[in-house]
Amino acid sequence: MTAIRLFLALLALLAPLAGFSATTELFLDGRPLAAERLFAPLPGETEWSDKVSLARAEVSGPWSLTVPAASAVAIHPPQTSSLRDGTLTITGTAPARFGIELPDRRLLVFIDPPSAPNPTDAKSLPPSAASAPHATAALQALLDAAKPGETVLVPPGRFTIGTIFLRPGVCLHLARGATLVASLDASLYPELPNFGGMKHALVVARSAHGASLTGSGEIDAQGHRFRRTQTTSRHPGIRLLAALDTRDLTVEDVTLRDAYAWTGHFQNCQNLRIRRVAALAEINLPGWNGRGAHVTWNNADGLNPDGCRDVLFEDLFLHTGDDGVAVKNMDAKNRVETVTVRRAVIWTPVAALKIGTESRGETMRGIHFENIYVARAGRAMALDIFDCALASDITFRDITVARCEQGLTVRAGKRAADQTAAGRLADLTLENIRFLTPGFPPAYLETPHSAAPLGRIHVRGWSAAGRPAADAAKANFHKLESAPELLWGTAP
């Protein structure tokens, strides 16, 4: 075989790993930038999910990215760009995270600021642990021995683990280039107290008050591999990150990759802070089918605060197989109060921003979604108040939606006609909701199995392609008889 044929054969082998054809090249400030294929099929398998690749770099100033593109492509959220002679050039003056819709795949681009130096006084997992079958015991021993206020450092490298437990006041810091990889050995996931209907998780914070998970590293839960090798009809419910009964928990900067079940589940937590976090999971082909079959069902939600108080989620990038952010209350003894989600970019085939479906307890109040960009969703905004809670003081403000099947669903009532109590809605505000599509996607207002109407709904600014809707009917709202207190106005 000639040298040219050898070279072409090598490119053909490398192309699936990079996620691009052999002729595709990315350049950041004139230097090649690698793109990693996410959720690739196992050897011998056909595609199960959307083709998604991730390119990431750290930049301290203005930047320029070039991507081959034969025709105009969509960038979410929009960036300064130009297309000339088959090359797409994207420029910026600050860090940015965005996605590029190419004809046959999606390219996620993370251009981040330089990582902060690693803590100098941290207790470090030895690099040699990367060569062990798994580093679970070594990492847990460091966490158990650390005192409140101390840090455990995971250095660059790939470390395979089973379930680990965060400890009160202790910071687990993932250095840039560090990856905690979920083992495929089921024996490394002990059964946990069953909260949220799931019995297993990779990283657990239980009564770990003041714990934190930080750093520019990654946690790879290998969900797409679990999903393809699971042989029973019901998934085992391995969450990537699960917190229960914990105050003052902080998660910052980490990338949470490839969850099998929910990426982040936080139950009965208070003063919860999630900042600058990416949650990346596969979207199965042909998308959500609703059947629950283990082969195609993807329960990989993004971040779900469940019965929590004083919550702040901000600066998120979510690419999820199920709901993006779902504010829930699974346990009637808990309550939901003061939850703010702001500055997020979301891809999901299901609901981008959701309250419910589980809505137990007496109250779910003070829930605010602000400054969100929805690149793709089945439902952009959804309220499913099917249990006994009263949902009040709910705000969706400055929401931009590039593509969705339904713009809004509001349902407050009962799951079944014989249910004793019904969910209720008291106060919902929708302000500056912008759809980028030419027409208005449908919105539905419903009160299933309930005679009580929806409470006050105030809309101020509802537009499509820059064109405001004069009233709810023109905005493609349906079942308006369910909402006699619907107030329609112009943008504030």
C-alpha cells in the first residue's frame, strides 16, 4: 500500500473518533482545535443518538474560530460570525459556550477562561491510581480523612470509580484534565436509601453540609454504555450526582457528562449553589419516544432540585436526553421555596424548563427562570402540577426559544379523576418570551380532572420573529376557558 493510501486509511479510522469527516478541520486563533465525538456507538452498533462532538479550549482574550461549512448553519446562542468560501468564522471577545448545528451533527464549543490554579494545600489523589482497576477506595479514603475546610484534589488523568460520598465541609476539586469515570462494574454501586425512585448514584452528598465539588475537570458517567449493555427492562437508576438532606452545597465549573439517569438530583437541600456547570447527555434517535423501553428510553435529565429551598442555578449549559431543569417535590414533607435559574443554554427533546411533574407537599413558590436560551425543546416551558401543591409566584422572564414543538403547557389538576386533592396555580408571570420561529408554537392551558380554573396568569411580551402577539388567541394559546384570569399586555 502506498504512503498516500496509508495516510487516507488512517484518517478514515480517526474520523469517527473526532466526530468529523477526514477533511474537517477546526482552528482556534490559527491553531488546530480537536473535537471529541460524544456518545459514539459501541463497536459493531448502529447510531443510537444524535451525532454530537465537543471542542473546548481556554482563552484569555479575544478569539477566532474557523469551521468548514458548505452552507449557512445555526449557532445557538447566536455569536458574531461570517460565512465565506466554505469557511464559517466565529469571533468573540469573552469566554463563550455555544453549539453549531451542522448538516449531519452538532458541534458544542466551550471557550473558557484560563483555569484557576489548583489548591496548593490539597490532599491529592496519586496519579498512579489512574492505572488501578478503580480508584474508589483511594479517593474515598482521602475524602474521609479530610477535615472541614480542606480540599481533596483529583489531578489530571482518568480515574475509574464506583460510588463515592462527599463529606461535610470538604471540597472535591477536579483539576483541568482530570476525569472521574464511572465503572461499568455494577458491584461498585451500593444500594442507597431510595429517594426519588432511584437506588444508585455515582457521586453522593448525604447530610454533607458545606461540601463542594469544583474545578475544570469532568465526571464521565458512561451512561450511553450502560444504556446499551443493560439487559433488563428497567434501568437501575444510576444518577451522576445525588444530594439528600444537605445544606450549603456548592457545585462550580465541572462538566457532568453522559449521565445514565438524572445528571443532578438534589432532594431536601437548602442554600444550594450550582454555577458554570455543563451537563451533557445523549439525545436518543429519533428523540423521546415515550415508551419507556430500556433500549431507547433516556431518563438523563439535567439538574432537578427536588423539595429544595434557597436555590441558585446560573450560567449553565445543558444538553439532556430528558428535561433540562425540572423543579420537583417528590416528598410531601418537603417544600419548594425560592428557586432561581438564570443564564442557561438548553437542548432537550422534552421540557427545557419545567415545574413538576411531582408536586407534592403544600407549596411550591418563588420559582423564577430568567435569561434562558432554548436551542431545542419538545416543550420550552412546562408546569405539570398534578399533586396537591399550590404553585405560586412563578416567573419566566427573558426566555428566547429557537425551536420547540410547544411553547408552553400549564396543567394544574389531578393525575386521575378519583384523586382526592388537586394541584393548583395561583400566580404565573410570563415576561419577554421570544420565539425565533416565524409562527407561534402552540401553548396549552389545562385543568385535568379539576373544576377549579387556573389562577392569575399575566403575559407581558410574547413574540415570534420579532412580531408581538396582540392577544392570547393570536399567540396560538389553546383552552383559554381554563384561565379566566389571563391578562395580556405588551412588553414592559
